[in-house]
Amino acid sequence: MEKSSKLPNRLIVTGTDTGVGKTVLSLLLMQFFFAEGFNPFYLKPFQTGCIDPYDAESDARFIYKNVGHLKGKDPADSITYCFLNPKAPLFASRNEKRDIDIKVIQDTVVDKSKAYFPLIIESAGGLYVPVTEDIMMVDIIKLTGAVPIIAARAGLGTINHTLLTVEALEKRKIPPVGIILIDSGEIPTEQQMISENIEAIEKVSGIKICGVIGRIKDFSCPEDEYYAPVRKIFGKDRGNLSQIQGSTVQG
């Protein structure tokens, strides 16, 4: 399928916190774009808390295991830096006495963008997670020219975390392409709370919530309903994308 002038060639899945469901959203994006006839690529620049890309805790391993088009391919191709300790990249790399070279990340993003479309980048934690002494995850968005999509919890606490995330992006003039709530707990969040959270976030931020993704039983073959929030942003009409000016990055 030809590249769309409205579809960003680089997306970054950023979370309002750690463990909010960024990897699950990245998985759905990969599956969705393959189904739409695109050739996406998943990139996890900073993976912490696992031994190597093949470890059970590796996000890339999870993606490659559950995306049919990636079966037999090497998840190590999708991880630039991998650190053992489950910490912010700055401290995880310091523990191993290894330096993070941002230029390596930028070069990788450019190279993958030439070969694949779109590039799905998964961030590490929230926007203010330190990557180096001088750079936070929010800076990585600017440095890679990616368009953010926000993954947020559906339950208690998400109003504050989501609005702070939106505010941090707005201060840097980085408009998110959308916000998706993820309700992955064993006990579903009460619908009243979800509705109230959506009302508050939309009222203050002015950004419509694209939908809620519930707990998925089969990650390799999610039911169609789980793609609804993604389809709302990136479907045929791509209504939300019309709000993103100059979002398709060349290079």
C-alpha cells in the first residue's frame, strides 16, 4: 500500500506512567498496520529490566511472538539498548557503566524509516523519564521526529497523569495524535469511573479520547473490538490526523 500523506511515518507510543500498556498498544498498532497492507516496524530504543532481547521480560520478544508477520524474525533487531535493571535508562546504563549515544538512536530511526512504514517506536516509561544526564524521554520525541500517541490507564489516577502528559507535550508544541485508555486489570474498571475519567480529560485537554482497550485474552489474535480505538485514529477517514500539521517526517 502506498504511503499516505496524512499518515505519519514515525509514531511513538508514550505512556502516562510505567506499566500502563504501551507494549499492548504497540502490538495492536503493528497488527493493524500489517492488516491494512503497510509494512510497519517496531522499535524499542531503551529496554530495561531484562537480560537480553529474548528474555521473557523483553517487549520486543512479546511483539515478535504475537505478530504473525514477524514469526521467525529476530527481536534483537528492534532493541537498540538493553539493560538488566528495571530502572530509568540513565540509571540502568550507569549501573552497567555503558553510555547511551542518542545519535545511534537517531540514525536507527532514520534507517528503519527508509525501509519500513510506519515506524512504531515504544518509549520507556513516561515523558520525564531520564535517558541521559541531559535528555528525557520527551526530548526523544523531538529528536526522532515522531508523532506521539498516548497510552493511559483507564482507572483511578489517570486524570492527573494524562493531563500532565498532555501539558508537557503542549509546552513543547508536540500535538499527540490521540489518547487511548487501557483497562488491562483482572478486574475491569467500573464504567462510571471510566466515563468520568474521559469527561475530565476531554474537558480540560480539549482532546477526544479515542477509546478504551480492555483485557485481551489472545494477544496473537485479538478480537476486532480491540482495534476500534486504533481504527478511529488511523482508519480510512483518518479524521484525527487532519489535526496534525506537518506530521509526516521525511528522511
